[in-house]
Amino acid sequence: MKQFDSKRMILPCTSSIRDGVERLDQIAADTTPHSVLFIIDEGQRLVGTVTDGDVRRRLLIDGTVTGPITECMHTNFRFLSRAKFEPTEAEKLRNLNIRFVPLLTESGTIEKILDLSAYKAFLPLEAVLMAGGEGQRLRPLTQSTPKPLLRIGDKTIIEHNIERLMKYGVNKIHVSVRYLKEQIVEYLGNGERWGISVEYIIEDSPLGTIGALGQKEGFTSEYVLVMNSDLLTNIDFADFYTFFQNSEADFLIACIPFKVSVPYAVIEVDSDHNILSLQEKPMMTYFSNAGIYLFRREIADLIPRGQKLDATDLIENIISKGMKVKSYPLSNYWLDIGRMEDFKKAQEDIKHIIF
């Protein structure tokens, strides 16, 4: 897909039809057959859209291009808003052959123009990538390079996760950093090269698997997604979010099945040593924490500032308060790149797994 400047798709309502024709011609090479203009008023609010077809139909009436562009525009346009949306809205618009759609603020101004061909969904949340660990089991690879910056295929591990989040419309990402943090900050910057916002949560000392969130003053989105930055996964974040909403949970944990083959017969007994059942060499299935969480932003207030806290301790605290904690069975590809054999496996898997 060719890169284009979406700002060229925005035109003031004071423009003429000729201005619109010239602008559509300028962007046609990049966006054909989806050329569209977004018309804004003096207050920068979106008031309508114009396509090449709209202009042609208008010219059939009197053939003049000197009239105002507003004579061509549709005022019943499609848009997305962070305040009001459905997770599947992007797919619905794609099915209507709509490629470009404006993301509007509450006041009706354009925050950005989205190319729906780059999105699977559009979720109202911000994310935290936990990237402060030392990755000691991957030494010597992590001796002078932080684990999130190790390359899997042609991208760093953390880039795979950032781009996965971006496919679901997440454009605000916080990264917790400690070990070799300067390298991560220098590499990611402020997120400008991806067209997103990247901010940092600094750990001066180890704060556990989720304690770094206590350093954050506050989240602006209603929901927060937290995941370890050393994961390689093609999790469907839209399905994860929908499961969270439908379950009315306060905290959702992605879980992966972990099967254990017992080489002997397993006997179940009661307190009086009576045998209740016997299974010959059973396959036992347990569910393990995948290191991906989704919760309401109020949960972050339970994380103390400057104190070490693991996710397991936070979850136990939430449960003790009577809040609803749910598990999400993760059936997609998932790999925790914690050991050298995991790193080698990831290098092979990236050649075949669709992300």
C-alpha cells in the first residue's frame, strides 16, 4: 500500500468545486478507487464528504466548476468516534466498500483519517507494554540489548506487539522500562513513525510484574490492556475485548491451555481414603496465565506507587474485594520468549504464522 498524506483529504467548505477536482486528482494515484474529500467548516468540524462520483453528478447539472464544494457534498457521512462505537464497526464499513473514515472528537473535529485496510477493529482502550525485565535467561543476547529489542524476523519483539495493537485501533501505548531503558526510549521515540503516541513509565527499581503501573498518574481511556512485551502472539484483541464486555468483568486474564500427561493411573480418594475414581494415565489440562490483561481503569488505582507488586497479588486483591475476575481461553498463537529455545522457535514460527 502506498503511503499518503491524509491531510490532503481535508478541504475547507469555502473551497470551490474546481478546488475539489484538483485535490481529488492529486490523491487519486494513492487511493484509487477510494478517493474522498472530507469537508470542514470554519470551526474545523466535519460537515460533509465528497467523492469523484459526487463531482461528476454535480457537473452533469450545469457543467460549472466555479460553485462551492458544498454543492457536491454528502452530509449523511460515516465516521468513527472513541466515545461511541462498536468493535466490529471497522469490518462493517469495509463490507460497504468504505476504505477511509474520519475519527472524530466529541466536538466533531477530525482527530485523524483512518485507512480501514490497515485495521481489524477499533477499540476504545490504551495499552501498557511491560518492558523492564533483564531477560537473564536469554543471555548473552540480552547482555547489552534489552529483550524487547531482540529481533524476531525483520522486527524487534516489541514492534510485533505495537503493530498488532495498532491493527485494532490502539494508538496510545505506554511502555514500562528499567533495564537498558535508554535503548528502548531511543528506538521507539514518541511513536511518531507509526502515527501513534508512545509514553514511558520509568521503574527506578524492580516493581514486579505489574507494579510499574503505580507510577502512572492516570489513564484517559476507560479500559486498559496490559501485556508483557516479550510475547509473540496473534491474539484477536477485538474478541478479547468483546468477551470482556459480555462477561461484565472487572478484570480479564488471557489464559493458555497447558496439558500434562501423567504416566501412571491417578486415583481420587476422599478424606477416609475411600477410592472414588481411577483414571489410567490421564491427560490433565490446566490453564496458565498468558501475561495479557484487560481491566477497567479504576483497577489501576489499587496499584500502590513505588511498591513492588506482581499481577498475581493484584488479582488476589481484586477477588478479595468481590470484583469479577474472568479468564479468556486463548486459542490463537502464543509464545513467551523467555528462554533461548523459545527465541529459536520464534525465529522459525514467524515465517509461517499469520499476524
